[in-house]
Amino acid sequence: VFGHVVRAPEDAILGVTVAYNKDPSPVKLNLGVGAYRTEEGKPLVLTVLQFALICSSRVKEYLPIVGLADFNKLSAKLIFGADSPAIRENRVTTVQCLSGTGSLRVGAEFLAKHYHQRTIYIPQPTWGNHVKIFTLAGLSVKTYSYYDPATRGLNFQGLLEDLGSAPSGAIVLLHACAHNPTGVDPTLQQWEQIRQLMRSKGLLPFFDSAYQGFASGSLDADAQSVRMFVADGGECLAAQSYAKNMGLYGERVGALSIVCKTADVAGRVESQLKLVIRPMYSNPPIHGASIVATILKDRNMFNEWTIELKAMADRIISMRQQLFDALCARGTPGDWSHIVKQIGMFTFTGLNSQQVTFMTKEYHIYLTSDGRISMAGLSSKTVPHLADAIHAAVTR
Ligand code: PMP
């Protein structure tokens, strides 16, 4: 009965690792993977996680549909700020979801069912999964200008024009920080202009926060964009992931928060979120959420976490500088300053798909065909190999 099923293509991002694994070359380099690696190229389990594991709950009962209460409260505080008026006024409902992806999907399902405008604008380009998540939830996906290939920076004018002509009430997906795949973020002044425009048109912000603390090394700095929108008293949604900033990738820990106008609305929204979640996966897993809650609750563990988080962010920033210096030393044609200007895990190199194919074939370097490289996959040892490959690709 399944004989007619056609083979689906590999996921564009995860497929890079599949190809990398098949390559027997000893110099191969995987810069496609969206996970932190140490200077030795190894996955990192944060020391604070090992402490938290000892202290966190051994209970293996079902969680409520909305997840662990402590985890939800602390997650909202982490993104909106401890002194957030929206939290104080009980206008926020937070539900534990399956990492960032699951939080986006639950938010999308809720909007498709209960929000009057079914159109969502996502940046062009964006993380590949956004289109699928929102389309499958029943929303109609449109794009807004974001990246300017000429400057390898933000196309701010284009962004304002596109959001300015979006229909009133449309949903707008915003990367809270460290835009994936470009590494290009608006400045705080630009965020303020975006906020004013969106509020004046009644556009609904849906923040995707997959890299809080991981981008700049500061949890507060990386949440500024979200907090600006919450400070004006308006509504918004925020999807949080603990994959990157706590290194809990496979535990699938995340949260969806919906900021409402009143506590009464927030209560009703939460009751409907339960109806979205219950038939999807009934209730979320307990293990990762108890680890996160343990860390967020304890001042010493929290401080230890911020130190380790900053160390990860700093290593990535140092990789940017080393790669930039290596290209300058080789006299590689072109302006490569975007490598140090962009932020977060990824650099959008500006290399085209032919150059990427060349680098994979000749140098065994694996990256997505849009020229995105994961800086976390680099080390001082591998920077020269990558710089040689980029130099050869652009001078060939
Ligand atoms: N949003 C963005 C922009 C991302 O880059 C990612 C991870 N690559 C996610 C959401 C979700 O990741 P996860 O489901 O692993 O938390």
C-alpha cells in the first residue's frame, strides 16, 4: 500500500551533515551543523548541567499539559526581564514546548485558530524551517526584505517598505537576536523604528529567540528587541529555545509565551493553548525542563551558566576575528569585514553555490549552499584550511 511513496529530499541543513559523514577525508570540516563545538571540535556539555542534574527532580510523573510551572515562570522572566510589567500584571501566559521548533509550531497553531489575520511575514532569507512550520499550521506565508547582498548587511529601507505595505494585523516573525542565517541584526535604533511602524499598523510581533545570550554573551542584551515591544504594553508572542544557550539540543526544552492586554485574556489564551497541545503530544517531557528550572532558580548555578555562556559566545567572536585576519593575510579579494560585523553562530559569507560546491569538492568543507558557515564549527587549527578554501574559491 505504500509502494507509491516517493523519496523525499534530505533536509537542506541536516543533509550537509549526512554528506559530511560519508566523506572519508581526514581534513574534512563540517560548518553546516547548528550546534556549538569546542576548540577541539567536540560537542560541549556545560559543567553547570552536571550540577543541575544532581539537584534536579527525579520525578517521572506526567507534567501538566502546559509543562512545569516553575520552568514557565522562570523562562518568562528570562526573556522579558525580572521587572517586566507584563509579568507583574499577569498578562503573560507561558507554556513549555518542544524546544524552539515546538514553541513556534504551537504558537502558529494557536494563531491559525484564534487570530483574525492568517498572514505571517517572515524575513528573506530566514531559517528554512519557518516556512514549513507556519504553512503546515495553516498560515499564509509572505516574506519581507531583510538582507542586502551588496552590503552583506541589513536592507533596512526594504524592510520598512515591506512591513509598511503589509495588511493591518498581519503577523511578523522577528528573530530576537543573531538572525539565522545572515548573522545580521537591526541596531537598537532600527528596532525602535520597526516597533513604531509595527504598532502603528497593528502588526503582531512573533519573536523567535533561539540564541539568547549566545549572540553577545549577555542574556539581557540579546533580549532587548523583545523587551522593547513588551514595554509599550502591546501584545506579542515569543518562542524560546534552550538548545543553544544551555546546550540542551536533544532534550528539546523551550517555551512559548503570549503577552496579552489583560490577565483575563491571558487566562483564556492559556486554556486554548492546552487544546492545541493535548492532541499533539499531550504534555511535554519533564527531564530537560527540570534541569533548566534548577539552574534558573539557583543564584550560583545561574551565575555559573552565564560564565559558560559568555565563554561560548566569546569563542565564536574570536573565530570571526581569526577568519577575517586569515583572509586579510592571504590578500583574498573583496571586503570581508562582514565576518566580524555579523553576530551569533553563523556567518553569511556571500559565497555562491558554485563556490560552495568547489570548496566541498576540493577542500572537503561542508556548508549550506547559501554560503552560511557555522563559526562554532571552526577552531584556531581549522581556520587556515577554511581561509585557503575561500581564497581559492574566489580567485579561481
Ligand atoms: N529558530 C531559529 C532561528 C533557529 O536557528 C533554530 C535552531 N536552529 C530554531 C528556531 C529551533 O531550534 P530548536 O527546535 O532546536 O530549539
